[in-house]
Amino acid sequence: MQPPIDFSSLIQVTLPKLAGKNIGEIITTLLPYIFRIVSFILLFLLVLGGYEILTSQGDPKKVASGNQRILYAVIGFIIMLTSFLLVRTIGRILNIKQIIGIFG
């Protein structure tokens, strides 16, 4: 019989410490995680929409549903990315240090 595997030494995930920080510091800390999560959601929805199109067997409703899912995923990602870039650009133009600190 094999000894049990100690997974605690293999996987060490540390979450950022948010206690005692203001809202800007919290957002700055969480933004990279939010973008990763949104990117994985985009990838999942693109694959799901593509799978729906591939398995539609020519059914126009399923093809339209897959196309719609892909379109909405891309539109959502573009809105998120545009809002990020817009706020960052405005912060740099107006030299607002709090925004520059949040969005890099």
C-alpha cells in the first residue's frame, strides 16, 4: 500500500491580503485576477459557441444560437477592455494619481 500523497506541499495558492487597504488598493490588487477570470470565461464561451455550431447538424436555430453566444462573448470582452483602456487613458491625460495607481 502506497503512503498518502501530501498535496499541501504541491499546491500553494496565496490570496492577496486585503485587510486595512483602501478601495483603490483593493481594486489594484484584484484587477489581475479579474482579468484572468474574464479571459477564461471568454475562452469557455467561445469554445461552447463553437461546439454548439459544430454539433448543430445544420439546424439553423442551433447555428444562430452558437453564433449569438460567440458574438455576445466577444462584445462583453470588448466592453470590458475598452472601459479599462478608457479609464486608464483619462487618468493619464488628467494626471490623476489615484487612477494611474489603480490601472498602472
